[in-house]
Amino acid sequence: MKDVQNISDDRGIAIQNVGISDVHLPFLIKTKAGSFQSVLARINLTVDLPKEYKGTHMSRFIEILSEWSQKPVSSREMEFILTDTINKLDAEYAQMDINFKYFIEKAAPVSGLTSMLDVDCLFSAKLKKGKPLDFTLGVNVPFTSLCPCSKEISAYGAHNQRGLMKVKIKYHSEKFIWIEDLVTLMEAQASCPVYPLLKREDEKYVTEYAYENAKFVEDVLRDLVLSLREQTYISWFEIQCENYESIHNHSAYARHVEHVK
């Protein structure tokens, strides 16, 4: 049958990214405990398309991804996938983004009762022929913040709110960080972590803990910047912090990007 994709195109426009998006497949992510967690991954996989080609072969992307369903996936495996994609699509460049929910067991601070916290994660990898892999790990972590201004001016109490830290990091190829460790590092910068399950004694603890650890969104971000700078494995990071304000109909927001020397 005629291969329409390989028909030449005379418009002279090369496309940087062409492929498939929002593909949902089960993948395995290795946990710090040494086991594997099955996650439902939402995947984008693309390549570059030279100006002389009319289109790419969309079916080949699915064929490549299907081979990795229910297999462990990390930066190393993503390099294999992208190399295979470049070879099979006759491309110079390939990019893959994997978004997934990752679950971390958390113990309540006083009762010790355990529950699962869901964390949105991202594996993003770019590969160009003859170049090393460009890998980014992204983690979004919910947190509690308590307003220092409200605490200072109020006769009693202070308003607090739930927030969201979004961190993306690049790290040196010989290094590695577990999702669990990055989450712990991020939570430590908040007024208090978020727990899915709390009994009365736990609620008393987190309320008082946050009150004694009041932070603006700027404080959370700056403390997180200092903490990430101390991690020798990190070469680049981007942070976004957002407080879903409890006394306003808007959010408080801060962002910072840094290349680490």
C-alpha cells in the first residue's frame, strides 16, 4: 500500500515536535523500599520531522510504548525508549513526558496511623543523536502554610491554607534521587506537611506546629531554594509555590529558576 507519510513536502517547514499525546498506559516505578509501584501513566512521545517529509508514522509510537507497558521505567529506561524511537522513526531528536500519580505512605504525627498521600510526578526526557540524555524529574507536593502577618496582628488564631509546591530538577548523570526523598525535603520547608489521615490528637499537633512555624509563600520558596542548593547532585531546578488563600478569592504565588554551580 502507498505510504503517504513518506511523500515529499514542498512547504519547507521542519517541525520540532510531532507524535502522540495523552496516551494512557500502566508503567512500573521503582520505590525507595526496593519494590515496584504500578502507576497509570499519561504519556507524550514526539520526534522532530524534517521539512522534506509530509508526516511521521504515528503507529510506531504506540508500538514502542506498548513494549514498555508494565516494565520498570526510570531515566535509564527512558533513554532506551528514546533511542529506539529515534531509530525507528529515522529522527534526530525525540522527547518523552510521563505524568503519573505516585503514592507515598505517611504516618500521622501522633497516632502513627498510616495512609497514602498521592503526589503528581513527571519524568521528562529529551535525546538528540550524539548528545547525552536531558532528564527532568518533577514532583508536586501539597503543604500547609500559616500567615505570619495574621499571627502577628491577631489577638488569637491566624489564618492558614493549603498550598502546592511544584519542583522540577535536573541532576548529574551519575547521581540519583528517590521521589520519596525529594518529597520529604520539600515538605520540610512548609509550615506543616499535609496528612491524608488525622485523628484528634494529630489535628491538635499539626495546628499548633503550623502556628509555631508561620511562613509566607515567599518564605516557603526561599527555604526550598536553600535546601536544593545544598544537594550536590542537582544541576538545575525550577520551583513554583502557590498558596490557596483562605481569606482571599485569589492565590499567593512565587517562582524561582536556578542553575546550580
